[in-house]
Amino acid sequence: MHRMEIPLRYSDSDQMGVVYHANYFSFFELGRTTMLQYHGIDYYEIEAKGIVFPVREVECKYLKSITLGETIYCETEIIELTKIKISFEHRIVNEQGELKAIGHTSIVSVRKSDFKLIKMDEHLPEVYALKQHG
């Protein structure tokens, strides 16, 4: 599992100081991309190869509100890795360990030029090797 602190900005919240629900998806993206970076996967290098990872699915179950001023973390882990898809689970927790939200995202590997699915084991072996770490 990869854990990262999410810095909250004033603009993340509404006038009541509660973090806006759509921002959780940005938190998931930060968790996902920094986890991949931690494992040596660089999105820019992959794009230079003509491959991108669009989001195929995203969902969030909101459990408790996040308020401005809290220290929160996104805990991310790979729950499934196939030849064309990576699925992640995200847990948003505060400093006290309170679970605020649980989310899931799935990304797929496609050619940037035509968005046709490509197999990671053939074209991105370094990404497919994450299957052993998952």
C-alpha cells in the first residue's frame, strides 16, 4: 500500500469548510499517480511511447466529511492488474486514522493515436511487472 499526504487548500472546501465531494476524485488521482511514480512508472515517459491511461471507472463511498484544517492521507493499492487494466482501491483517512472515504478507480492502457487497447505485458512490461508487487 502506498500512502501520501494530501495538502488541503481553501479552494477545496465550501463556505462551511467541508471539502467538496468532487475533489475526492483528484485525491484518488494523486494517490494513483504518486504510487506509480514510487514504483518507477513515469506517465510522461509512457506518453512519449504513444500510450495513455484513461480512467475507465471511478467510484467513491463517502463515509465522513473532511473539513478544512484536517491532515488527510490517501492510501492506495493495486487490487487488480490485467494485461490491459489496473484497478486501485483508495482510502482517505485523517491523522487520527478515521476513515473518511473509500474509492476505486480503473485505468486502461490505450494507444494515444487511436485509443485502441494495448497489452501492457507486450508494450509496457515495466508496468505489467507491478503485478508481482500488487
